[in-house]
Amino acid sequence: MSSSDAPAPDAPPTLAQVVAALDGLYPPSTAEGWDAVGLVVGVPAAPVRKVLFAVDPVSAVVDQALDWGADLLVTHHPLFLRGVSSVAATTFKGSVVHRLLTGGCALHVAHTNADAAPRGVADALADLVGITDRRPLEVSAAPSGGEGTDAARGIGRVGRLAEPTTLAGFARRVAEALPATAQGIRFSGDPDAPVTTAAVLGGSGDGYFDAVRAAAADVYVTSDLRHHPASELRERAEFEARAAGVPGPAGTPFLVDTAHYASEWPWLRYAVEDLASALAAGGLAVEARVSELVTDPWTGQIPSR
């Protein structure tokens, strides 16, 4: 794990104060309508000295939080994305709730609201792969009570590559920038084709193919790409390139497929830094760490012959 340099203060903030700072960074009103974000477990008046950030609220991460003595676990993925009728410890999710309660550790979720935020999941991924002059792939509506839109807030990012390269070179850059996983990095397209612009979206992103096409990105980095949507996108791209008289195996956007966990983990370091800054503005501080446990569910790979 890596930690911030700021020590916990003698008079720590309350959970309510830390949650308010997180909500300022990642407004719940900017989450997708189907999402479940915010405080899941915890007493608002409880003091918070230590905060652990992680992608997934899985058992191993809970162990890590409790072993470290964390007062708050902040995860990207929700523990309860759908409604439940019981949190009994006889279920695996209920056991997580009871262990957190018994250990005095709260749980807070920042999911699609963190995807869309400035210095959120998309910006962290875009920074790692070298996208400049960027904008959201799809601009989000303003938070509740606001007017218009926030040009820096939205799903995904698209822009120019600071260092143009080939598709294979770009895929290698992505592989070197992200945490190692069993899946590794897959790409679709001519490996020698030049790429000068790119779009990224952390997590599952094949629902945004139309936005990527509209943005005219040369390559799209996302996760969980399914066979049929990916195949149809590439077939359409190659068909339209031939119809336009573009020579060779062209057709954009090309695709780079990453492990879901790997594409979202880089944001955690930004979250640690930005929470520290938000609390410092109010004269508050916590000790915060990023979990480096790999919570990607795939544990091995055997190359095809």
C-alpha cells in the first residue's frame, strides 16, 4: 500500500465531514440513475483518522482495511448495486457489513459520479496513456440545482495523444501504464496503423461506441468488450474506410481492451490527493492509503495455440 504524507490530526474529522468532502469532489447527483453511491455503512458522528481507498468492496479488501485500523473504506464499486431484503451475516455481502460494523469501519461508494468528475476515473486513465487537449466523451448534466453543463465533467475522455504512435505501440503503452492482470491487454486493428487521437473510458464501455465514432477517435481504450459489439464496430469501420477509398487495412476506431479493475485503479491515487486537499481547506486531515491488492476476478491465463 502507499500512503499520503499527511498525518492524522489530534482532533480528527467526523465521518460526516469526510463524506461531505467526498461528495464535493464526486457529487452524488452526477451518478447515473441506476447507480448506488454514497454512505453504505457508518455512523456520521464517528471520528475518522484512517481512510483506505480501493476498487472493490471484497473480503480481502475488508481484511486489509480492518488490519490497518481504517475508520473508513472508500470503494469505487458498490457493495449493493441492487436492492436486498437482508444483510444477515449468513450471506457473503451481509458478512462484509457485519465485519465492517464490528471493526468500526465505515463504507462509502463513489462510482459513476467518480467516473465523470474532473480528476476522476476517466482523467486518471487519460493521464496515464498520454491524452492531451481532452474533453469528456459524453458531457454530463449539471448537478442538481445547477444550470447548464460542466464542460469538464462527463463520461470518458477524448483528445490528442502527446506522442503519436502505432496501434501496437499504443497498446504496449497502455499495458505498461496499468496494473498487471491475468488478462493483459487485447487490441483490434492493424498493429502498424498510426494513432494520433484516443478515447478512454474506465470500466465497461461498449455502450459508448457511437460517442467514440462521433468524436472521430483513432483508438478507444475501455474494458469488458463483448464479441458481437466489438466485431460489428470493427466491421463497420473497415467497410466505411473501403467505401471512402482509404487504402490498406484501415478503419477507425481501433480498440484496446483492458481488465475492468486495471482501468479504474489509477483513479485511487487522485482520490487520496484530492480528499486531502478538500479536508485541508477546512483545517482537517486524515491518513489515507491506496489499496494495491489486485481485485480483478481472473487469476490466470493460458495462451491459445
